[in-house]
Amino acid sequence: MRNGLSGLAEGWQRERSLRTQLILSVAGLAVLVVSAAGAHWLVAYFVLAVLGLAAELLNGALEAALDRLHPSNDADIGAAKDMSSAAALVINLAAAAVFVWALLS
């Protein structure tokens, strides 16, 4: 548990994208609550938002490790970092889609 909390603190300090996503996720959840979205929409959005935050943490960890192990530019390292970032993007786009569908329903 201590290492997990330490990792959250490191992610918060190092990753602007994590901070931004957390703020937007909380704001999105608040909008859905105020708009009286159904419980199923709230749960779906919450799960995807949490998965998005986890993906951002994994992406940041992978990028930090790769930068430490191979600080110079390398096409394969760059591709790995881009794919990790894309995984986070896909989850975040799914959360955004659920948010929009919840507001429209």
C-alpha cells in the first residue's frame, strides 16, 4: 500500500497529464451527477475514468523507465512510448463517449 501511495504521489508530481485528467474526470462526474444521469451511466463513466487514470500512471511509469534506460532518441523506444500513450488515449476517448452519451440520454 505504501508503494502504491508513493507511486500516486510521484505520478501527481511528474505527470501534468495525470493531474489534468484527474481534474477533468472529477468535473465530468460532477456534471453527470448534477444532470441526474442514471446510475448505470455514472458507474460506466467512473470505471472508465479510473481506468484512464491507471493507464496514465502506467504510461508515465513506462516513459520514465525507458528514458532512464535509453536517454537518447531511438525509433523503437519512441514507438513503445507512443503506443503506451495511445492506450491511455483510447480509454479516455471511451470515457468521453460515455460522458456525451449520458448527457444526451
